Amino acid sequence: MELFKKAKQRKVLEQSGVHLSESPTNVLAVKNGGLINGVTCQTIHDLLANLNLKLPANISQPELKPYSILQFHTEHDCISAFDKLDGYSLDTAEINCKEARRILYCFYVDHLGKTESELLNCFPEGLRITENFVDEETERELIDLALEAVSKNESENQPLKQRRVAHFGHVFDYSTNAYSTEPCPAIPPFCSRVLDDVMRAVNEVGRRPDQVTVNVYSPGDGIPPHVDTHSPFGPTILSLSLQSGIVMIFTRGDQKAPVLLPRQSLLVMQGAARYDWKHGITARKHDSYTCPLTGQSQSFVREPRISFTFRSTRSGPCTCNFPLMCDSRSLGSSLPSTEEEAERLESQHVVDVYNSIAPHFSSTRHSPWPRVRSFIEHMERHSVLVDLGCGNGKYIVQPDQPLFKVTSPLSHFSHSTRHSPWPRVRSFIEHMERHSVLVDLGCGNGKYIVQPDQPLFKVTSPLSHFSHSTRHS
């Protein structure tokens, strides 16, 4: 039975791109010893010390992988670790895991394929980090200011589901990643003094930031990948990390770059990092990071974190050199010229967005906007309303008070009797140009949209999370 279990674990490693060796080497793969299993680098260090083993030169823990890679100084040290770790049972006192125990399986590594850590070696141009930008005293004052502002904001406004926020100068609108015209408190004097230090330390900031967003994160909180909208803000975005560090993920197409933001550090995003790369934070309670310069890895348990983000507001269209993500260019005549570019746009602006919001869509999209609801309620009777992209239909039916009711159900107009489309209508639809928009008023059971034998429209880039399996009711 144990041989069968180990063979199964070996297959998982090989499918992850780890090339294993039958004979000893100085590199060891520890299955079930990954960050996703609740095993951190500190856990491994403590375990090796308790077993009187030599510590490895490097520990790599790829993101979302159930294993660690230990590189020892000598083959002899690796063999000693293999003998004591293979089959070792970790209990709940040693790891952050719900299971009663976690059995480790060890394998010698011949060489590593393209593991996640090797794919993440691209660093966005225009991004830089200044460590220890503020001292302990300044950090304490900023934390007190943040907690007071957030508490006041929560008492006056409905808090966000994923985090606690406050704004100064201008309100940051999370639905548009731009700023709104709502009334907003002025930037506090102490925060302005910190901005003075920022202006002296950072080159080519542009106009002095006049918008500040404060975020208070709990362990496990995250933010979806996004680019701050180009036209409302200047060429520099700055973010100060307080109380604890975090790994921020930058993505552009299939490129992915994790960046460690240490406590008390200042993140500067300019150029491509500002305009062309999305940035986000994965929702999890652990982080793992491999330095692209030294190859050294570290992992840590997240702690409460506070960030101050500084932006300068502007008006008029954006004139950046990054049209793909630019809101000014996308509203004009710069349409995708190739099928590949169109698919990339769809992936960035449709697939990624829906996948990021799918886990919390139902719980966070249940309340209709008051003005929209008021508009609907004041429509004349028998008016026709087309809700394009209706989501979960929050404007159509509300649990407490439906906006529309079917008072005379059509008992015969069902899928069993109205499943065949009219030939001329179907022919008209089939000969429409690709990407045409069709509104079917009174669509009944949607027989002109999808047919069992031959769908008229196909989703060529399926949304893995936002699917029929989760949005069928």
C-alpha cells in the first residue's frame, strides 16, 4: 500500500515538471511539504534542526504546488535528509493544516523543468521598491491615522466586503478604478509630510499626488488583478506597505512576476509597470517568494497589513505609449487588427474579470443601484426594458419586492412545444457578420440563441469559474 501511495505522489511531481532521479543527488523534492499544504520554510528549518540534519542551501516553494525543493550543499547531506524525512508524519502542531497528519514523501531530483518559480523571473519595467522608506515612529503614526480614518468611513458608509478602506483628497471608485466626484476629506497634515519625503526621494513623479487611498487588510484578503485606469491618474502610482509585508503579483498576458513588498517599503510604478501590467494580491494566508537575483526562497504567514496608495489626478485623454490597456485608446478607433490581439483583449477584459469576481459574485452583487431601481419602478406599465449583461438579474427580481411579476403564466408556451426556430429567422442570424450584436426582444426560451444540435453562438474562451455550473439558477 505504501509503495502504491509513493508511486502516486511521484506521478504528481513528474506531471508538475520535476524530473526525478533513481540515484541520489544533492536536490530533494518533498511531496506534501509545500506552502499549499501549510508547510512553510520555517517549518522545514525547524524540522531539519529537530532531526539533527544539515540545513539546505536553498528552499524553493513554488506557488500553489504541493511540494518543496531542497537543494543541499552536498549529496551526503541530501541522502541523510532523505533517510529521515521520507515517510515522516507531520501533525497539526507542526503545520497550519486541518488534517490530522501529513505524510512526507521524498524523491531525488535530476533537474527541474520550467517550474513556476522559473517562469516568474520577469520584472516589470518601471517598477522599483525602496525598503525602509519610513521609520518605526512614522509607521506608528500612519497606522493610527489609517485605523481612525477607516473606522470613521465605516460608520458613515457601507464597507467593502474584501477590505476596509478610507480616502483623502478624492474618492477612489473601485468599480472603474478611477476617482469619483464624491465629497472627500482633505489629505491630513502628517500624510502630507510623508508625501514631501516621497517627492524628494522619487524621480519624475509628475504632479504632486492629491489622492490617497488607505487599505486595511486582514490575513487572507486579496485584490483582483487590475490596472489603475490611465486617463484619470498621472504617470506614477506609489504604495507604502505598513505593519507587514506581502507578495504582489504582476501579470501581462502569460507573463507573471511576483514582487515582495517588505514592511515599511515604498512601491513605485511607472512606465510599463504603471500602464501595461496588472497588479493584484492573491487571497491566501501564506506567501512564498523566490528572489530572482539571489535565488533565495522564503515563505511566511500573512499578518494584518495597511497600505497607503498615492495618486495624482488628471483630466483629458491619456497619451501613454501602451494602447492595449489604455481607456482613451480603447474608446476610439484602435480596434484589434488580428485575431490574436482580439483574443488577448477578451482574455484580459472579460475572462480575467469574470474569473476574479466569480467566487464572490452572488454575495456581492445582490443589491441594485438605487437610481437604477428608481428608474425602473417609475417606468410606465407595459414598457419594454432590455438589460444587457444582466448578471444574476438583480434588477428584475428582488427577494423582498419583485420589480416584475408574471401574473399569467403561459402553460403551453414551453420548451416542449416551442423548440424549433423559424427557418428564415435562423438563416438571417446565421448570415450575420461575426461579432454583430443581436437583441432578441421577447426571446421566450432562447431558441434562436442556442440549439441542441448546432449552437448559433459559441464561447471560444470559456470562463472556467463563471460557468453554467455556477450560474444556472
